[in-house]
Amino acid sequence: MKKRVLLMMLLVCLCVLPCISASANDLDSYRVTSDEEMQEVIRKATGVKSGSYTYYIDRTDPKSPLMRAKDGKTAQKIADKAMTFFLAEKKVFFSKNWNNSKIYVMNRDGSSCRLLTDHVDGILGIKDGYMYYVSAAGNCVRVNIDTGVKERIVKGNGSYSFLIYNDRLYFAANKQADNNIETEYSVVKSIGLDGKNVKVELAKAKGHYTILANDGDLLVCNNRMNVEESYDAYNWYKLGADGQWGEFVTEIPIGIYIFGYNDGRIYFYTGSEELAEDDEALGKAADPAGLGCNVIYTVDSDGKLNICVDLKKTRADYAEYFSVYSVGGYFCVNSSFDQSLDGVYIYKDNKLVRNIDLSFLGEEGSYSYEIVDDCMYMYADNYIGATHEQYFYVIGLK
């Protein structure tokens, strides 16, 4: 009990540190090193809470055990050598390798552990006693969680994309004639989760359809950039409650897009490589606002674009990839450059409150974090040759 009190005192102190940018050197001030503090960071940064239990992988242990901790109690190991996991159907699903090619299932207390299926390329979701996934061969398959019996729902290939929405599986078949990208075309279909009742949702069209879900809505994006070798506008289609598709077009053509995090908005950014190579040809016609290639935009359902974050005003003006995340009232931008990590930019009320430099992690590094009560719990690791370094931080955001 005394240790827990000391830990909470430490966390409170860290939370009220003055608001400064956190560079690699600044992070030393936030680093925690005791076993108890590190376990707390791991639970907060990577754990999944369900009821009174928190499930997490203990990255401080070389065997990476999957742990279950009840509030105020000592954590218990429920599986060895877990790389990824998720909870569903009152079960724990986990993989022992990063690519999730083999999926195991067990009860929440770790009992009755068994291999559920293998040759998995991507998991689509769990529904009504089945796990739906894309196989290594590109097919959509479902496996009965109790019996392990598999059924192929859609015979596909590597160019298919799938998404479960309500009680149907939506998939985009993206094809090329003679393996020529300029001949690319696509069609969107849906099928019942039992593999019956196929329906064409969006007819064959030039370009590449991508199926997306956001804030309870199903949307499809079509981008003709590849087939027409120009930065055309995006055509967006939104499925209405009546089963009909509405359409809108973004005002400003953008070379690469990312999608939002279920707040009802779509997030775009322009990729620095693409625009840098074609800068003279694109000019102001492609970017009439003159915002350059490191601006994150949002677009409304009527196609109107707004600036979300202008990364030219931060250290990330050279970054090539961004993802966004929202938690605890904060808007977080994660960026990378040339396959190396760059940093995390934390905004609140459209103001930058933290600029966390993670470039020291290099190409082999990774990190995860969570924001709880204005504190950022961050776990990061780095592989340099045979050396594995781990870092644990509690960063105050106020």
C-alpha cells in the first residue's frame, strides 16, 4: 500500500509539470525506471480494460506474457509469448507473432487455450460466434469460435478490401487488365455474413475504391489518380439509412488521404514525396490555398475542406506520414519520416501543448501511449542490432 501511495504522489507531481516541448533530452525528465512504475505505464499505455480487469502484455519480460490485473490486485499471467491480443465474445484472442498469422483463443482467465486458425492476413471482426478474417490467399473466411470450423465467404485475392458493416460484408474488387495500373478499375459489392445474397453496391468504375467506416457511417472513396496520372478530386459515397448511396466530391485534390477516428470527419493530408516530385506540374491548381504538402485537412459531407493542423509550423515539416488519434479531449498527430519515427504532436483546443521528439528511436523503434487525466503514459522500445532498449514515460500535459 505504501508503494502505491508513493507512486500516485509521483504521478500527480509529473502531471503538474510546466507545459514545455518534450524533445529527446526533455524526455529524461519524464522517464520512470522502477518496476512498479514501469508496470503502471505498460498497463495504461497498452492495456485494454474490461470490467474490473485490465489486460496487457508485459513488455518488460523477454517472454512477453499476457497479463490480467484486477483493480488493486497483483497481475496474473494468463498466456506466454503474446505479441498482440484483443477481447471479444467473452474470450481473449491473441497471436504469438507480430503478423497475426496464427490466432489463439482462450477464456478470460486463461483456461482452455487453443489454436483457432492460421494463415491469417488480417482480422475483420467478431460477430455472433464467428471470427471473420482475410486469409493469406486473399479470401474472406469465417471460423466458428467454438468448433473451429471454417467457411469461405468471398473468394478474393490481394487486391480485395473488406469491411463488415451491420449484418453484411462489403468488399471492393480492384482489378487491372494485363497488370497495367493505368487500366485499373473497381466495383463494390456486399454479401450476407453467411455467404449468401450478393449485391452490387457501386458499379464498375475507373480507379480504386476504398471502403471506410466512420462514426457509424459507411463510406467509399474512389480516387482516379493512378489511372489518369493526375491529382483528380476524390469521389465519396455515403450509404444512407434507406440503403441508397449519396455522393460528394472534395474541393481540393489531395494526393494521399488518411481516415478519421470516428468523430464524423474525414482526415486528409498531402504526401511530401508525391507533391515534391510533381510540384511544378501541380502548382496552385492542385493546391489553390498554397498550403504545401504537410497540412492535415478535414472534409465535411458536403465536400468542404478545412485546415485541421498545419505541420509547417512544427518540427514535422519534412514528415512523410501522419496518423491521428483523439483521446481525453486531446488531438494527437503521430508522424514519421523515411521509415523512421519522428514524433507525437499533442493539441488541445487547436493549440499545440506538446511536441514529443521520438526521432532517437530510429527505424526499428515503436511506441504506444494513452492519455488519462491530463497525463500521457508512453511506452517505447528500440532495437539496435542485438540490443533492445525500453523506455517508460509519464508526461504531464497541463
